[in-house]
Amino acid sequence: MLRYDVIVIGGGIVGLSTAYALTERSPGTTVAVLEKETSWAAHQTGRNSGVIHSGLYYKPGSLKARFAVEGARRMVEFCADYGIPHEVTGKLVVATDPSELGRMKTLLQRGEANGVPVRELAPEQIAEYEPNVRAIAGLHVGTTGIVDYGEVCRTLVDLLHKRGVSLRTGAGVTGLAVHPSEVVVQTRLGEVRGKTVVNCAGLYSDRIAAMAARAEDSAPPPVRIVPFRGEYHELVPHRRGLVHGLVYPVPDPAFPFLGVHLTRGIHGDVHVGPNAVLALRREGYSWAQAKPSELASTLAYRGMWHIAKRHWRYGAGEMLRSLAKPAFTRAVQRMLPAVTAADLVRAPAGVRAQAVRPDGELVDDFLFTGGERIVNVLNAPSPAATASLPIGEEIAGRVFDRLA
């Protein structure tokens, strides 16, 4: 029988950072990390654009704002300490239309309130950074960087292994039972017991939370995960010189997505995207990957109908850009006029685990819930990779409160 103080479900960067924080804070704590895939960071963590976010976009005082600012600094320190390739490049946020100037001013104020180094740029100053970008105004954010989060996770796995953490891949969770003194977790590899369980299951976090609620005879989770696929292109090698660094549009505050942006990665490739469309399954990385039971469950959810009613125009535009490359290219050309459809090739997509309330509200901040022996992480999309180290510490604090 395998018994631990803490069982972490989910081997993405949040789950691994939680295990790291637990063993950092209390080295004698016994920890197991359960991952259903045969490798670590297989989903959200391993399929993002590799940006270390500065904390510019998030509501002052929110968990996202606090953890992104702290997390960016600590991620850079962590990478420097362990020799992980990274670079603090800074980034541009550019307005291409006068209607965006008011939102840009709001971004500037948010950045200043969050303690992010940000300054306004005129068009000629933008051209000094990005001569191929067209814009009427811009912001420069100095603390944004780039890294390979898969490499960060591989380093965390090595550190956790040295600390004696039980790291189990292929251990998909099939059941939970909560007893007065422990939680029994059934996995595909057998039974595991722990005093406390942390649910960092990402795209399936609401399913694990619902399983735990039934086991504890408590209220079901207050949200449902709706999967949105982010589709990327990348510039062909001989056209990568069009982009020198990171260039973002002014985001629409009605949505949690940042819009199609340009990202020169740590390995020299230039990603363009993502757009955002409803995935046909929780791990649906293309239109061909569908799971009827999961899609039916998503479409039957009351919150999904509210989203469709409010935002059908936005959704239709995203779908058009997904299915029609010329439409996607035109969206990119607003910032980068010289790009052509021939310059863009498909790159691997990601799926965002977006928590949605029954009234259709898209949860805008990180969300933690739980019972006496369970901590659920129910909303941890971007900037969770950037913020993963302070998120891990936040979860560790909640765990030790339950173990006390």
C-alpha cells in the first residue's frame, strides 16, 4: 500500500511546482505526483508560446496580477540558477486603430498599478524595435521574457526525484474515496493513499473536483471547464527576420484571450497566434480530434449557451480565421503588413482549460476551491506557467493548513 502526506494529481507545471513548494517548505513531507500521460507537461504547459508574462494585463490586486509579477521574477531566477535557456526580451503592445487607444491607456494604468515597467512609444520608436510592424501607438514592457516551459518541467522533475518525491506517469485517476484520516485514490497503476490531495488536473480538473465532491458529500464544483483550442502558425525560416521579438495587439477586455500575437521563441522560431475556437474534446488539438460524449457535455452546459448568445460574432470570426487561412493572414497583416499566406505554416495547437460559471461568466482569475482533504485548482490558464512558482506556494500553504 502506497501512503503519502500529499498526493498531487496532474504533472503539468502547476502540479510539479506544487510538489516543489511542498518539499521546499517542509523537506520531510512525503509527496506523490500522479500524471495520466506517459510524459510530463504533455498538455497546456508543453503547448504554449513560452512567454514569461510581466503582469501587465491583470486586474490590480488579483491573484493573476500578484502571481504573474512575482512569478516572472522568480522564473527568471530559477532558470538562471539551473542553467535553463531563457531571455528577458521585453515586448511591444501595439495599437493599429484609433479605437484601441483608450484600451491601451487602461493597460498602461494597469501595468503601473501592478508595478510593471511600462512606457509609451510613438510610431517611430516602435520602428526602432520592430521595423516591419505597423502601429499608431505602443507600449514597451521591459520584464517580459521567453523560455521553454517543457525544459523548466524537466528540471523540476529532476529536482523532485532527488528529493524523494514519487513521480508516477501513466497513473490516470479512476476514483476517489474520502475517509476521516485519508483519501484513497484509485489509479490505472493501483491504489494510492494520502492525507491530502491536490487537484491540478487542468483540462479535467472539474471532473476530479466533482469526483471529490461526491466522495465528501459536498457541493459540486462551481464551474465547468470549457476547452478552447488556440491554433498557431509559425513563420517559415527564411521569413523569421520579419519579427525581432514579441509583439501583441491591444486585447479586448471582454475576453480572456490576448489576440493573435507574434512571438520569437527561445529556439529562434517565430510563432503567430493563437486564435481561439471551441475544441471538440478536452484534448482536441485539431478539428479531426473529436469526442462526441465530451462535446455533447460541453454543449449541454448552461454556461456554454450563455457564452454563445453573448459572443457569437466573436466566435464566428475566430472560426473563420481557423478554417480560412486568408482570414487568419489578414488578421496578422494588421500588425505585420509584409507577411503573406505563404510565409505561414501550421504549428502545434494548444487547448486552454477555461473555467466557466453557469451564467456564462468566464472566470478571469486563478480559482482554488476544496474540502477538508482536497485542494482543487479549477482555473489556471495563462499566465499560470509564468506564475507557477508562487501558485505552488499558495497551494502548499492551503495543504499545510489542512495537515495542521
